[in-house]
Amino acid sequence: MYNGGKIILGIVIFLALAAFPFYGDIGKANVTPEPNLDTPEIRKLEEKKCVEPEEFMKAEHMSLLNKWRDLAVRDETTVYVASDGESYNISLQNTCMRCHSNKKEFCDKCHEYAGVSPYCWDCHLAPKEGK
Amino acid sequence: MAKKPTPEELSKINYSLPYTGWMYNPVEFKDGMFCNASKPESLNTVDFPNARKWSVKDEDWNLPENWKEIVLEAMKERLEKYRSFRLFMDICVRCGACADKCHFFLGTGDPKNMPVLRAELIRSVYRRYFTKSGQMLGNLAGGRELTLDVLKEWWYYFYQCSECRRCSVFCPYGIDQAEITMIGREILNLLGLNIEWIAGPVANCFMKGNHLGLEPHTIKSNFEFMIDDIEEITGVKVDPSFNRKGAEVLFVAPSGDMFGDPGTYTCMGYMMLFHEIGLDYTWSTYASEGGNFGFFTSNEMAKRLNSKIYAEAQRLGVKWIIGGECGHMWRVMHQYMDTWNGPADFLEVPVSPITGTKFENAGSTKMIHIAEFTADLIKHGKLNLDPSRNDHLKVTFHDSCNTSRGMGILDEPRYVIKNVCNNFHEMPEDTIREKTFCCGSGSGLNASENMELRLRGGFPRANAVKHVQQHHGVNMLANICAIDRAALPPLMNYWVPGVDVAGMHELVANALVMKGEKERTQDMRLEDLPEKEGAEDV
Amino acid sequence: MGALFSLAAVLLLSLVAYVGVELIGMRSFFGIVIPYVAVLTIIVGVVYRVITWGKSPVPFAISTSCGQQKSLPWINQSKLDNPSTTSGVIGRMALEILLFRSLFRNNTSELREGRLAYSSGKWLWLAALAFHWTFLIVLIRHMRFFANPSPAFVSALESLDGFLQIGAPRLFLTGAILLVAVSYLLYRRLAVRTVRYISLAADYFPLFLIIAIATTGILMRYFIKVDIVSVKELTMGLIGFSPVIPEGIGVIFYIHVFLVSTLFVYFPFSKLVHAGGVFLSPTRNLANDSRMKRHINPWNYPVKLHPYEEYEDDFREKMENAGIPVEIPSAKAPAAAESESGNETNDAEIPVGEE
């Protein structure tokens, strides 16, 4: 008794599962999304800078937003003092999204690429955008 | 044993572990824990290699010059022949679930009796010689040189395993130490390293048809004693036949039942039952052994002994076969016989001539267990039973290892016992059915020189019996295994005095109301039945 | 000993990746070459191992019956613990592989005043189940790095995994459970005397390795963050066979990948192949139907027997005197019977000796 057929079937299933990531991805152009910074508000800025440096924002924006939420909702603090000493009003809709009014081109592009689904918009209103 | 320790002393089991790793502790042969070496004449009878006089405690075991080659070659061959062996060498993760499931570990505290370590004894050699990592990294990869000490360790511990398969029930991958022990013993046998308690019965069985070496006329005269006893107890004269051609059924029982107490009471039970229902059956003196000590030797030897059953069934022209109460016999009949010596296409699918039940579960092997046969008779109301004749007994049931874990015959015997006894009590759940504990003497280890090993190995079983003795006053340990009937009485005497041991069909015989029988005043042991109070039973 | 050695080995591996990437700058080697080698090794290695097992036959039907057999129609068969049909076997194997049925039976025994007492011992089962399932879920979650857009079932799994919405990025429960469970398994291996006694370096190494993998993963997600978009650019490059090394991915990522690659390479050559082996275990994957159907042993060979004729020759007179029927009565042809007492005939057709 060898049960060769069943073993081969098992191996095929294993290979099919192991090859899962490769389906449909071979040869596909590896396009990395660039968040779009071209909005009317940003164009208006003299010094094009966010509340914190770009590197920090790239890696830690979710932590900062989480911190803002806690400050605003739990501690009733409305002012954030950034590392360079400037103060900002703690507000997703009125501070962040005022400049980054292009949620689809700015937020969603990377989030979709990285498979991240933040729950910001469960409560907040997303900015109205034309397509 | 020189000085027999008291139960109090023996039950203080030392579970402490040595500081040095197990690979660095050479084996120590402790008296009372191993069986005597095989004798040359036993090996010669069955043409086994390296037949010579040797003794376990000798420094020099008189092995062939190239013993190491033989062992490694044999391992290689078996890795290619048995998926079980290769797989069980590869996939153990040493989770330790099996560790405290072995009765020999529980009873001895010897860490090498943990199934996982018993397997590692051979697995370490496998890694050293058959895996790349072991070849390159040696010890670091868990590999170990095959030395004479290692070989002696194999011998000591593979003959401290009763192949009961309890570890296999708990292993998440079903790794079965019985399989590893069987292959280990098979390899040892290539060097002439058997124990006489196995080699002797094997030689007997090969030449004379049964382990005990009973010759045909002796079997016949043993039966005559039993027939006389039956007549004395019941007033009915049963008339079994031997080697009779044309009978419908061949009946094969373990030879132990033909010889010693309490097996003979069970044997009398078989005869009374078959007589009462008028079964057209015969015994065979050639196939006079259901058990198979070849199974504890090598696959080939087991097949050589087992071949007699079908050969005799064919010669006598019977239609099908019933097998008696025996443990490892049924592992062999159930899982091996058809593969070795089948197909038995000269036989018919067993049909009970009394009830008409067709035993589809034996559709290929054509051999059924007597517990299946009797349970079917009782279910159909074909037996006139008076269970009150077992009222002096408070019964518990010991599941045999092989019938439980290599077959699964659990409820048939319980059904029979509950119909022939009024007082039945189960032992604790962790000690019965598929979790049953070995008697401590299985797989050919029921010799006398290793009595301490047997008492220790039987300790968990005895413990469970003691529990029901204290809680329910149990005084009878029923079973369906000839080795149990031989091994449990000394075990009970030692650990749980006051509990006797009986085969299931002894209890059936006590309760069986036979046509034309006289009023019973004695049970099958010729002991007076207690006066019945208000005797109005059916 | 084995534990310290394995811990040191895992620390050394982490250091190798750190030095290689941060000090020498071998990003392509650790980010491209090693992952390719590792994936190839695990796939080829596992297939090789399974085929090796498959080449050895299953000569006997050695199912371990863990419940009532199928016999008489009115006796309840234990269809999953002692299956007699293919569907029963599938059920048994599913329970075994998905829920660790046999490990669930585990109990612990204790000697108290000369008596053995048994109690439930489910911690090993619980930790093992938690470890294996969370490991699987974590692995599936990583599929978001290997498909663009991330597959819907991965997103669904993630939202389930992070449903507590603790912190940002959301805490994934599986990551935490994985680390706790595998740490318990390590603790158990060190703390339970018998288990420590049987443990080899090969038992500690994968535990430390997986702890290190989980730790670097958790660090990377919550504490020492790396640019996830660049990471995905790298992983997508790998599976598209146009590998790139984007700028600015922190060294912790390379350490994580190197440890995972080590696990992949180690997998097929170690006890970790139990993942494939469990499917092939003959005590579990065979139906207990060996009296209903004949199981074929491909290497079954003829053996030397002691046939009835020889037996009768040995005992003819004794049998006749005891009134046991014989084939050849001694009165008729005693001499003939003696001379043809089958030795030669039988030996001729049978291989000599053992095996």
C-alpha cells in the first residue's frame, strides 16, 4: 500500500498553496504609489512642511493621529506642540485634511497598496472630492 | 527477585532524573527487570541466526564480527519497507505527551521507559547514520554512534516495552512505540538477541502448534479433564471434536486456555456455550495456538506461525473461523493475518447459524471474535442466562491493550458481562477502553525472572483495580486475554489481594443455563455457590 | 545546554543580518538572495521529504483504534476515533490536524501516597493549538505584502484580528497570542523535568527562532516602524521576479526576513516536517477495516513453514492413539509417509533464513 495518488494530490495542493503569492503577479509592473501633495492649500504654502518632518510622518502618522484622538477626546486638549515648537489645532478634519484635501490621492493610495484599512472614517467625515 | 520488595516499598517510585543527559548514561542491567537470554536450540528450531549460548550479564554477547553492519543494513531495509518506521523516526517533536502514559515509566520511573526516549534510543542512531544533519553535526543534531553499549540499551528497553500502543493514543502524530519496538526487536533477532520466554514458545509453536508445546494427545487429555469438570458442575457432557473435517467452524483459542487456571475455566466456557447452541465446530491440534509470540520476534516469524490458521481451515474444509479470548492474537488476526496469509477465498463470510447474523465486519478475514459471536447470541435471546449465579462476584473489566487499541472491541465484552453478571463496575475512565493500562507482562514479557518489572509495569492497572475494590468491593477482574489470565493473578495477589481473575466466558459459563443441566451448586472453579436467598430467579 | 546553544545561535543569526545590512550594506543579499534561496529550499525540501516517505509502503493496516470498532449493527461505533470508512478517516484526520484531537486526550499522572492519580492536562493542547493557529493566521495576514491589491480575505482577517482597535496601528491579537503561546511552550520545555530531559538542541532552536521572528515582527509593527510601502515594493519585486531594494527600509526588517528565511531552510530538514508527516501517519490515516478488506503488503514474500503434513509425521501415532483423525493412517503407509516428510520439497520453494 503506497497511496501514491493521494500523496501526489497532497503535494499538488501544497505547491498550489505555496505558489499562492505568485498567481497573477509574475511580470506585473511593480508600481509603487506616491502620495499626491498637489492640492490648492499646499500650493498656497510658502514653506511646504507638515506638522512633523516627512520621515517621521511616513512611519508614525498613525501613532500621531491616535495620540491626537486621545488628546482631543479624552483629555480635552486641542493644541499640539510640534517638535519644532509650532502649535497646531488638533483636528483631523480641520488641520490634516485642510492641506491634504485629496484623501483618495493622498491617504487611500498607500493604504490600499499596503492593505491597510484605518477606521478614521468610521466617525469622521471624509472630505468631499470630485473624481 | 532475590529479595521481594513489599508493595509499600515498590510503590515508592523514584521519578527523579539523572543530571547527565540520557545519551551519556550507559544502560544498567537491574535484576528482576529483564528476561533470560534465548537458548541456541530455540533459535535453531526456527533457523534464526547466531544461535549460541549467551547470558545477558556477560560482557561479551558473542555477536558476529560485522554486527554493526548487520544492524545498519537492517535499519536501512526497514526504513524502505515501513513508512511507519521512517515517519516515526522523522516527525517526533518531543512534546512529551507520551512520557507519563507508559505503564513501565509510571511503574519504574526510569526515564528511558518514557516512550519518547525509548524511541530516541534508536532514533539517535537513525539521525547519526541516515540523516545529513546527524552525519555532519553528530551529537549536536541528536545523533549517536552505534556502540555495543547502545545495542545493549536497545535490548534492555525493547524488552521493557509491551507493545501496548497506549503512547500512540496520546501522540499528536500517532507515533506508535509498539511499531518501533517491533522493528527494534526484529533487528536484535538478526544478531540472535531474543529472550528465551519468547524464543522457546516460538519454537514450540512452530513445531507443535502451540506455545506451550502441548502435543496432540496432551491437548486431548487436558480437554478430557475439563470435560469431566463440566459434567461434575452441570451434569452435561460436552463432546468437542479435534481436527474434524467438514465442521462448519474452526475454533482457535490461545493455548494458555487449554492448560492452566484460570484459563481452563474460560476454555470450559467456550465448550459449554458451543455445546448448548449446538454449533458444528472443531478444534485443531495443529492450529492450536491463537496467540503468536512470533509477533514479538519478527514480522517473518509471526507470519510463519500465523499461516497455520488458514492452512488448517482450508485442510479441514470449514466455512469460517471463530477466535477465542486473547489480546495480541486479535491484533494479529485483525490487522495482519489477511495481509500475510490471505486472501481466505476458500472460506465464507461468517454467518451465525443460530441467529442468522452475517458478520460483514469480517467479510474478508472470515474470522470473528467470540465476544462478537456471544454478544450477538445474547442480543437475539438465544441463550438462557441466570446472572444471579455470578452474584458472589463483583466484576470489573480489564480491556486488553491489543483488542482495545489494535481493534476496538470495547462494548461487545461489556455487553456480554453485563448480561451474565449483576454486579459490574467500571474502573476509572483514564484506565479503561482505549486508555487501558497493560497488565505489565504483554508482548512475551510474562516470565518469572523479570517479576519486578512485571509488578512495576502492572502497577497502574493494579492501582485502578484497587480503586474499584475499595469503592465497590470488586473481587473479580474479568478480561478477554490469555496473557492477562496468566499475568494478572500474581499482580493482583501482590498489589490488590482479594481480587481474582477470570476470562469472560468463565462468567458466561457460570450463568449459562444448559438444557438438561442439574441444579448448579458450584461455579466453574468447583467452588460452592453461596446459598441463594429467596431463590426465584429465572 | 541545548537551550543555551540554540539561544546563542538565534542571537548570532540576528547579529549576522544586522552586521550584513547595517555595517556592510549587503541589502540585496539579505533582501533578495536569501529569501529566494529560503523559499526554494522549503518547497523543494518538503516535497522531497514527502516523496521519501511515500516511497516506503505501508505494509500493514496498523490503525490505532481509539474507540469502539464497527461490528454488530446495534453496537455504536466510534466513527471518528475508530473509523472504518474513508469519510470517517477524513473526519478523524481533520480533527487531528485542525484541532489536535489526540493531544486533547492528554492527562497528567501523579503519585500520591503510593497511588497514581490522573487529572486533566490540557495546557499543552491549548498552547499548541493557539500557537499553530495564530502562526497560520499571521502567515496569511502577510499575504497583504504579496498581492496588489491585498486580497479581500486578508483584509477581512485583519479587521477580525484587530477588532479590539487598540492603538494605531491596531493591535493584532494573533501576534500577541503567538508570542505568548510559543513562550509557554519554551517555558514548559524548560520547567517540566521530563520534557527538559528529553529535549535536544533541535527542540529549542525552532522555539527561540520563532520567538525572535515574532518579536522582530511586533517591534517592526508597533515600535521601530519601517516604511511599509517600501517593504511592499520589495516583496512585490520578489514575487514578480524583478527584485528591487527600495531605499530606507530599517535594518529590523532585514533581521526579520533573515530569521524567517532561516526557519524556511531549517523546516524540511528538521522535526518541523511533522506538518507534512502528520498526514501520512499510518496509525491515524487508515480505516480500521482490515477484517472487511484485505490490506496488501507489496513486499509480502513466501516464508518457511511447518506444514500440517510434517506435523502429522511427527505425531501420527500419538494422534491415532488419542483418537484424533489423521490424513495418512500409519497402518497403511508408514514408510512412505516417513520418507516423503516434506523437508526438501518445502525448503526448495522458500528463501533460506531470516529476510
